[in-house]
Amino acid sequence: MLEIIKDNPDLKLALEFWPAGLSLAGSDPLRLLQQLEQQGFYLYPINKRQAQSFHKQHKLIPATSAQILAAGNTDLICSRSPL
């Protein structure tokens, strides 16, 4: 997966972040987020509150891996450029 990410600088990812599911599968949820950050991605949580904020402000606000992990289950958009 890292090769695909490295070979595509304009790549944008949409994913469901489910920490408990990742842990059950033997993966470290924080490590996933940190790897995305290390590859230069901004992490944008998309949930009901964020969607309402977007409609009012017409912008998304990135979060850190620690903030996302603390929030728990959420959908994410990951982009190397600000959205």
C-alpha cells in the first residue's frame, strides 16, 4: 500500500476509520493515522458536525491523528493538499 501512496502524489483517500475493528484485525489504529501523516496527508474527519460546519463555512478543518483516535469511529478524507 505504501508504494501506491508514494507513487501517486495527487492521491486522495476516503476511508472509514474504525479503531476497534482495526485492533480486532491485529492492526494499530494510531499507527495507520501516523503513517498517513508521515506520507504528507492532511486528515479530515467527516461526521455530522463536520458536514454542518462545511456547509456553513465552505471548508474542512484537518485534525491530528491523536484527535481522530480520541474521537473514535469516523469517516476520513485524506489529502496531501489542503481542501
